[in-house]
Amino acid sequence: QAPIKATCEDMSCKTGFPEDVHSAVVSRSVHGGQPLLNVKFRSCDGNKKIHFGSSEPEDFRVGEDGVVYAERSFQLSAEPTEFVVSAQDRETQQEWQMRVKLTPEPAFTGASEKDQRKIEEIIFPWQQYKHSSPLKRQKRDWVIPPINLPENSKGPFPQELVRIRSDRDKSLSLRYSVTGPGADQPPTGIFIINPISGQLSVTKPLDREQIASFHLRAHAVDVNGNQVENPIDIVINVIDMNDNRPEFLHQVWNGTVPEGSKPGTYVMTVTAIDADDPNTQNGMLRYRILSQAPSSPSPNMFTINNETGDIITVAAGLDREKVQQYTLIIQATDMEGNPTYGLSNTATAVIAVTDVNDNPPEFTAMTFYGEVPENRMDVIVANLTVTDKDQPHTPAWNAMYRMTGGDPTGRFTILTDPNSNDGLVTVIKPIDFETNRMFVLTVAAENQVPLAKGIQHPPQSTATVSITVIDVNESPYFVPNPKLVRQEEGLMAGSMLTTFTAQDPDRYMQQTSLRYSKLSDPANWLKIDPVNGQITTTAVLDRESIYVQNNMYNATFLASDNGIPPMSGTGTLQIYLLDINDNAPQVHPKEATTCETLQPNAINITAVDPDIDPNAGPFAFELPDTPASIKRNWTIVRISGDHAQLSLRIRFLEAGIYDVPIVITDSGNPHASSTSLLKVKVCQCDLNGDCTDVDRIVGAGLGTGAIIAILLCIIILLILVLMFVVWMKRRDKERQAKQLLIDPEDDVRDNILKYDEEGGGEEDQDYDLSQLQQPDTVEPDAIKPVGIRRLDERPIHAEPQYPVRSAAPHPGDIGDFINEGLKAADNDPTAPPYDSLLVFDYEGSGSTAGSLSSLNSSSSGGEQDYDYLNDWGPRFKKLADMYGGGDD
């Protein structure tokens, strides 16, 4: 190949493109973002802001530096591609245009290494300056066509690509270098350049699927590192080779198609990808079906679109009840499906034939039989079985049952068993054997969804159900129930009230007569004849009884037969009691209070009568003639039909309690009257009419029982207070008490009473502690007080004298005990916050053995005879065992 050289023509400075048409040769395959060429725009005024544009913005874009980039990936046709590049001054809006013509380079022919040894030479564009004139002449830059290099080349490596040189290398010693991804940037080392000769080489095979193109920049510097040429861009495109097989996105594809589908029905789409260039034959795939299993009813039930991978049906006869699933082996081949040069791969397509309702349910029998006892509900009397060839548990298989005849009163319903699809004939209303002994039902079964179009079968299946009713012993029933009887109260015992009988519905069973008994009679007023059901009274009927509500008394009776099993029925008798004037009115309230003076002294009273109209009010109130003091002291005035007012007739009545009889008569026919005593308390009153004397407490009705209850409460309260005080004192003592540090079982001082009360205050400082280790005298019995005592101060009487022992025990024994007591006192939370001396008095009274304090410490070193401890009695037995054991 001849070297590519740039030429220069002298011309005057003129703003605009240097040429009207610019031609460039580029690779046939163009990738999005790939730089194609560099257009030059001459600006005599370097300050102009130029904006470049393209007439085909969807395909080409011009950068601010004049480099033309591809906006998308596409294949150049054999004919040159033309478009217009425009430049516009942003300030003056002046515009210049240049036509660009792109010609695709010839396809790579795979020439031999010998033919390729003639390396293309790339010469840097140069700039020439005339120092005598400010005019600058510049050689026009060439856009270097991309270098095409096939992938997977077998070498040898390094393989020379092009030679880069500058025409200034004749006068200067230059050094060449390349930069960019693949050279000095990752992946590094793929392209190298001879710094002296400028020979650019590739060091290993390239893989287009990893990197489709490399963008390098060549540099020329002198020996001092000074740039002598502007860098030039070199684009190396990796030519695709068919080195990748098609790969399906899934190895197994799943699809569905309804049974009975017509030819041409879409089923599914399978997709494969090829890592090779999709714009070349290496990446153009074609699909085909290799096999179909099973091959019934036709070996070619499906076909596939060889370009898109869409699978469709091509034959009729899909029947899920015969073939539920088809398995297809799909092959994808590149090189547009060329079986000789293309690479292939396979995948599996599993097509499930889905169910449609092409089979109606069919009864397994024409007639079904069942039986049911009378008066039973919610029981299944017959199972209706059907068969359906459609897929179970789908709407095309699920059966629905309905009755088309034989049940005008709606006593049956048919439910569907969701598991077995059977029809369950169920009784929903009780059936009476004496009315209907048999039912013949007509039923129909159909699916939840209608049959598919074109099915010749009838949409439903019919059958008959014969149901026999079984006679059972039924309970008798009273007629009417309840039965209402109107009767005046006061009907005497033994009177016949009414007859209450029942009927037995079992007309076709041989049974004896019914027997009657009483089930409920709250007031025990009635009895019933067990044979004929005649009801008589056993007590007087009283409307005012607590068992009568709203004048109505209810009693329940039982009628029983002797069937198998025995049955019984209940009936309620309602007695409406009519009132008679059998109760006299009474005064209310029974007690009242008034003042001893005339004003104010009115008492309001009310007449109460258990009877109702017309045997109740209005009432008449009057005072009796005897005793005469009643009318002399009192007067009564009726203020309404039920109320009257009692007041003093005299100006003053001495305070006290008076019984005032009042005669009250009702309005019944005949009249009923009674004399009621009203207990009136007369007392002294204040201006407001309230009692002020003490006697009103007693007169108010505070009885003896209430007074006793109050006294008991007071006594209990005092006992609780006393118990609380005792408990508080006892708790204070327990706080002050301390246990001895020596275990009681090992304590030899059986005659010593333990105290742990501590000394007084700051003033108790004068103590003679020597008395605790070796007392000299015995305290006289006359001086020592009776009993046991302990003082927090020094005794005022004479010091006790104790006999001197020949050999005293070691003082450390008693001293340790004192120190342990002192330590316990220091840790006592109830001790005073200041230092105080604990004074322990000698305890015991009248002991012939003297005090144990006379024992000296064993530190004296002398021999001591402790045998005399055996003579002191059982209290000192343990001490004698400890000290009187001889050498032990």
C-alpha cells in the first residue's frame, strides 16, 4: 500500500471549511460512538465561537473539536454515504457548510502474510511558520482510516500493523509512542510501537467479543521530550470471526396451548443469542424444529418462525384427554442457518395442552336410591356420582347439580363434594311420614363453565333419585299450645279449671293412650289427671302472688306415649287471673315526723292497695271515733284519690311518739276498708321545720340491734389499734436484738443470759475493763438487784469481788468474745452514730460456783486443775469436758 501523505496548498486566510466536499474511507461496520473523521474549519479570528452540526443527527454527530462520531451502529452500503456538516458563528449567526462523503473500505480478503508485509505508513501532519511574516500556513490534517484486524489471528506475534513517522525525522532525532487502552492503559501490552522506527504491532490474538475496537493516540517527541508533532488518533477495529455458537436463554422452555386450538395458534417464543457480531452473518440466527414427541396425531403439529423463534400450531387435533404434553427439540444455527458453515445449538420446548370443557359430566346410573327418617334435617340421603374426562378440579370438571322436578316444597338440596365431585342430596326441611312416604326427584348435572363451541355432546346429564321416608315415633303435641284460660282469682282448692289434652301424630303405629303429668307449677296450685288431662286446683288462686306476672300465671304439662323409644311433648297453660276486691288498702309510710306546734305540721300519706282498678282507688281517708283524743288532736284531709294529709288540730302537742289510726276505704264493690296505724313522732323543730331534740335519734327507728352493731364495730376497731401498737413495739425490740456469735450448741455458758443493748452517750467513758478479765470480789447479794439487769453506765454500788484463782485462764478467751461482741455492735445499724462503750454487767444470781469471769486466760502458762468443774452440775458438763479432760 502507498503511504498516506497530507498535502498543503498556499492560500490566503479565509474563514470557513477548506473544501466543499470532504471524502473519507471508513470500515463497513460502524459502531455507536466510533470517531469517523475530523473536519477542519479555518478561523482567521481565533476568538470566534463555532458550533458544528450534522444534516443527519440521528446517524452522525460533530463534536466541538470537529471530530465526526457515529450516533448508532449500522452497516455502510456499497454506495458512498453523504451528509452535510455545518458550522455556525454563535455571535453573528453566520453559517458555513461542507459535504462529507463516506466510502466503505474493501472487505478483508485474508491475504497471505507475504502480501501483508508491505506496511501502511502514517505521516504526522506538519505546521510551517514563516518568521518574517505573521501569516501562518498550516498543512491540512488527514483523518487516518481505521485499521481493521481480524480476531483470533494465529500470528506470528508481534504482528506489524502500520508504521508511524514524521517528515521531520530527517532533520531531528524523534521518538514515537502510543497511548490509550490496549497500550499503556488496561488491558496493557496488546499494542507496542518501536520508538525509533515507529512500527506499531499487536502482541497477541484479539477477541472481538471482549473489545470490539481500540482507540489509540500516537505521539512524536524529540530526544529532549519536546513534542514536535500534534498527536494523531488511530482506531483499530477487530473484525468478527464466527467463533461462538448460539446459546439459548433457557435450556428448557415451557409453553401452553388449549386443546382443540385451530392451526396458526400462537404457543410460545424461544430465543437464542450469539456473541458474534449481530450485523454479520456470524451472528444471524435461524431456528428449526428437529423433532416432536409424541408424534400423534401428526408428527408436525407445530412449526417455528426461523427468524423470530415463534412457535405456532400447524395442524388440528390437539386433545388433552389423549396427549397432555408435547416435547420439541429446537435448533438455532448462525450464518443465517447455513448447515455447512454455521454453528448450531439445541434446546427443549415443553408444550402442555391445557384443558377446555369439551366433555360434559355423565351420571354413572340412571336412578339413585336413598332413605331418610322423618323429621330429620341436614342429613345426606343419597350420593350422586358422575364421570368427567376433563382435567380434575378445574371449572371444566367441577360439577353443579340442580333439581328439575319432584320437590315442589323445597325440602331437598344438592351439594357438590369438592374432592370427589359427587352430588350430596341433603334434607333441609323436616319431612312428615304421615304426609309424604316417598319422593322421586329429577336431577341434572353440568359443569361450572359452558361447553366449548363445536362440541356435539349435550351440555348436561340427567338422572332420577328415589327417596323413601322412614316412620319414627314422634312426640305428642298439645292443641292449642299455649292454651289460655281466663279465671277470677280466689277459686278454691279442688275446683275443676280446664282440660288440657295432646294428640299423637303417629297414626300408623299401634300405641296406647297418652299419659299426662305436671312439669312446671311455680305456686303449686294445679294438678292434672294422668288419663284425661283434666286440670283442677290444689290451692286458692291469688292474682297478687309473686308467681303472677301481668295477671298471667304459667304452668307446663307433659304428655308421654309408650312407643319405642318413648316420646313426650310439652304444653303451656296460661291462666289469666281476673282481680276481685280481696285486699284492703294500707297506709304508707308507716312512720312519720311532725313538729309539736301547729305550724308547720302536715304529714303526707299514701294509700296502697294490691288490687287493681276498679277495686283500688280513689280511696277515702278518715279518723276513727275512738279514742276521742285522735280526732281532738289530729285532722286528716284527702288531697287526691291516693293521697291525704295528716296534721295537728291543736296548737301544741307535747313531744313524743303517738300511734294514729287511719281508716282507709277503697272503691271496690263491695268496698274493702282497713284501719292502719301511723307512728308519728312529735318533736321540737327549728325555723326550717327540722327536729332539734335528742330524742329524734331514738324516734327515727334506731333499734337495739343497730346500737349493738355500732358498739361491736367500735370494740373491733380498738382491738385492731391495740394489736398494731403491740406489733410495733415488738418489731422495735427485734431490731435491737442480736444473736451471739457462738453457736448455741457449743456455748458452755448455759447460765448466762444474752443481751446486746449498747451503752449510753459520749459521757459514759469512765470504765474499768480489768474487771472483765480478773474480778477480785464477789458482789454481795444484798446489793445486787433481784433478777438480771444490764446498765449502759458504771454501777454506783461497790465493785463486786470475786475470789482469786490460783491459775487464771488466758485472758484472750474472754477478750476474743468481747472483741467479737464489739465488732457486732459496730456493724449494728441501730447503734448511735457516736462512739460509746458497751458495759456488760455480771449476770446470774446466787450461784455457788461464782462468776466465770474469774477464770484467767490460759496465756499464764501455769497448770490449771479443772476437775472441780464436774462438781458444778450439768450446766457445766460441756465446760468440764473441754477443760477437765487431762492431757486430751
